[in-house]
Amino acid sequence: MPHDQRIFVEAICRYCRAHGIACEVKSGGWLVVMERDGQRRLAFGYDIGLNSAIAHRIANDKSASSDVLALSDIPCIPHTMFLSPRLGNHIVPEGSRDEMLALLRTHPDGLVIKPNEGTSGRSVFRVETASDLDSAVSEIFSSHLSLAISPYIEIADEIRVTLLDDLPRVVYRKQRGSDWRHNLEFGAEPVLLEQGDAREACVALAIRAAHAIGIRFASVDVVRVGTEWKVLEINSGVMMETLGKLHPELVHATYTAALDKVFG
């Protein structure tokens, strides 16, 4: 995507102009170099540079995130990682397919199979049979070195909470369209969540999740399963392109607050 179409880059450039910071956009808009008084700061993709490397990597890994959350007694959707056979027998344990089939038998409503790293809902499959599973696994392993499997569950509601050092900067509901997924790139609409019990519960859970992995700036997806709220995943790169079309000033204010921390 050209950098002039990304509100993330636009927000950084606007901030730099307002604060006397030299700013260069490189690598087709995916790298932004910021310099002031001999100090250089970098933004890459949707990572603004506030999070530690380990927090970023754990958030990027769906299986690792769910493991850390479970160890912290935080309600979450479990994700089990499987490695691609392309990594070789010395890395990939035998019997991976048998373990996948066992998960399928354990969850009669089916499974959701997706890349273990990545966002936006691409290459996400719901499977209910062994043949569906084999097809999904083959498709994902054709372009990824690992995948994550979670039980398919009926999600009644999905809320995204964008946190900056424990403060909720943006909280919105993903209003699902005709697709069974709540991904914004597949037609879901962001609807700002008003104050109330649901917002308070989601923000509190998101803060607990952020503390568990030690992340400062992140978007936490929280889902309602029946009457219980659970963490679905944590996004280290804070992407707000769809929201920015509806509420650009809110998005700019959020990135501005984060950049204040970067240059503080």
C-alpha cells in the first residue's frame, strides 16, 4: 500500500512537522526514520517503537500469547502451534497431523486454523472434517512456517481496545457483516463503544493481558462467548486504517500520544 494511503504514516509525518522533527519515509512507506537533536527513532510497519522486542514477538505469536495469558489466569481463546514440515524432522515433531485430528475430535463444532503470526484475517479457515483440515493446513504451510489452531466458537461480540501504558485510547466494537469473521478487512465496521459495563469489562481484561506480556502500546481483541469475555489476541502493531476513515482525529490523537512517549 502506498505510504500516502496509510493514516499511520500520515500521522507520524504530521507529528514530526509540528514538533520540528526530521522525517523520511523509506521502503515504500513501511519504514519511517525520525531524527531530532542527534537522536534517531524508527517506526516500521505499524510498530511505533514503544514495545520491547520480547513483548512484540509474543504478541505477534498467537500460540505464545495464549500460553502466557493462560499461565496468568486470564480468560482467553487457546491457540495451539504447529510447525511446517519444511523446517525439517529435527525441528518438527512427528505425529503433528495426529495431534490436529485429536483436536478436531475434541471440538465437534470444528476448528479455526490460521497462520500463527500475522493479522487481517487472511488465510483463516474454519474446518469441520479431516479433509477440510488437510486442505487448510496445506494452504497455510505453502506460505507460512507455522500455524495456530483454536476451537471454533460462537462469538457474540468482539471489542478492540487500543491501550497506551494502561490507558484506553480507542475502544470499538467490530460490527460483523455477512462473514463469520470480525475482521475489518472482511467487511466488519468499527463502532465506537460508549461508556458502560461492557466497555469497562473489556478495558480491564485488555489491561490484564497487556501486563501479562509486558506490552505498552497495543490493540487487544476481546470477545464475548456466552456471558464471558475472553482475550482473542494481542496486536503489537496498532493498525487503525479503517477506523481512520471514520474518526481520523481520534486516530491522529492516539498516534500523537504514543509519539509523545517515544520522544519523551
